[in-house]
Amino acid sequence: MRTAKISRKTAETDISVEVNLDGTGTYDIQTGIGFFDHMLDQLARHSLIDMTIRATGDTHIDDHHTVEDTGIALGQALTQALGDKKGICRYGECHLPMDDAQVRCALDLSARPFLIWNLDLPTPKIGTFDTELVREFFQALSTHGGITLHIDQLHGFNSHHIAEAAFKAVARALRCAVETDPRKADAIPSTKGAL
């Protein structure tokens, strides 16, 4: 079973994450941050990775710690669930259109974290959510998931659409990358023999 459970507790947040890479995209997500929950729902649904996430944090200050620490815990859960990465496709990509927005994601489950970020969210907030936290989440996910992650905006003027297209594009690319390669299900997808 390619599953994992991660708990992360600090003075600022208390996070628990459960994932099943071979799921159907079911989700049960409660972070106390409405827009963020909506984005994580999209990530689960479109990646077909089952996710249960509970997060509480110092949102009386702002949402930063909760969003970042959720990204950290989710990245750790993905790493744990992937194990030695034998048989995975490893790479994924997606061009995701959403109304005015089009976002491209390409990723590699390489164990070499690197984020390339080319999104321009034109408003500082989506509702009460700080748009700069979209990048913070993906930075944490990339770093702690060992993901080389490129996210590029091709079009878009509505911040909600751009952010949601990014989450969905990453989800669809992740879906491809974690899938079992039917032609090489018994091999590590690297000439090094390890990832």
C-alpha cells in the first residue's frame, strides 16, 4: 500500500496528513482557511490521491504558518508514501485552462527539490486569503516532497482562476508522476538506480 500518515506539531501549528497514492481523489480537509481548503480539495480530486488533512494554527496572526506547515507535512507524506519510488512514472506535466487562466506545470519526483515560479496573481487577496501564500505552499511542498516543480502562467487576469489552475495543474501532473509505469513496474526510474 502506497500510503502515509504524518503528524507535525510546533508552537505555531498542529497538522496531520494521511495520503493514499492509489486512491480515487477522495478528500476530507479542514484547515480553518476556507480558500485553502478549496484548493487542497482540488489537489486531491484531480491527482486521484486520497487526502485527509487536519490543521490548526495561529490564524489569529495570519494564515502563513498553517499554509506553509500543511505544505511541509503533505510533502513529507508524499515522500513516505512513494518509498523507494520503484515503478513510478516519475515525471508529470499538464497545461490546465480555467476560464481566463492557463497554467502549465511540469514536475519530477527526483528527490532534488527546486521550485520555478512564474505566476502573477494580480490581487493581494482572494477573499481573506493572502495570494502570496500560494507560492509558500508550493515551496514547502516542493522542498519536503523532493519535487522539482515548475509552475508557469501562460494567461490569466483573475487571481482565483490563476491560483485554482495552478493547484489543478500540479494535481494532474502529480497524478501522472505517481502512477505505476506498466512497462517498468519493477524498476527505479533512474540510471542511477536510486532516487
